[in-house]
Amino acid sequence: MATPELDRIDRKILDVLQRNARVPLTELAQEVGLSASPVSERVRRLERSGVITGYHAHVNPQALGRPLLVFVELTLSSKSGELFQKLRDELLHEPRVLECHLVSGHFDYLIKARLSAMSEYRELLAQILRKIPVPAQSNSYVVMEEIKEGLALPLDLS
């Protein structure tokens, strides 16, 4: 499906929804300067076209007993489409892995995981490395302080 051309009002709607996805439709309409009906149709169009991919609650990891944030660089000793697919299939189903990116550069994958303790991290890394059919090297970065984390994309509102 082709991404629609976004006008200033669409971008304003996206800006408001990124900051507060639970904003009442009437308040959203007021913020963008339209009535509720056209704003509702625009939101539905943005959802149908895949511009809006979902709505999320931001949950405090400490409240769920997952204070440890770790980034892992993973370097595979050999590379193939089949190997990339196997690793993709394994990591897609691992709930402790929040993000995984195949990247260019000095390593192959960048993984972001949220865990309860360092012992859980050791277990997760061992599990990942066991499932890779070729030797792999990892470098880990334990986050000491989370300075900024967000999902909102910058929008040109002019």
C-alpha cells in the first residue's frame, strides 16, 4: 500500500497522537482546527494506510521488575540469507528482546533487551548464542542511566 501524502493537518494529528494517543477525538479536533468528523476520518485513513501502526502504553520497567537495560552487538563468523532468517525467527519470539536490528558496520546485529538482573542477561545471551549454528562474538553494553527514550518521530509542522 502506498504511503499517502501528508498535509499539515495530518502531521499535526500525528504530532498530537504521538504525545497522547488517548486524547479524546473532540480535543484532537480542536487542536488541529477541524470538527470531529473530518478528524475521525483522517485518523482512520492514517491507520488504514499504515502511517499509524498502533497505539501503545509506555510502562515503567522498574514496576515490572525489569530495571536492567542491555544493548548487545552480535557478530556472526559467517553470513548467509538462511542464517539471517534463522536468527530472525529466534529473536522475533524472544519477549525479553525489545529491538533487534541487522546493521551494516563492524558487527551484524544490534539487540536491545530489558531484563530483571545480570543473571538473566547471562542466560539470555547463552540461549541466543546456542541457537546460532555458527560461531558468534558479542559485545555487551549495560545501561547505567537512561537519559532519553522515546518513540515519537519528529514532524515538520510548517
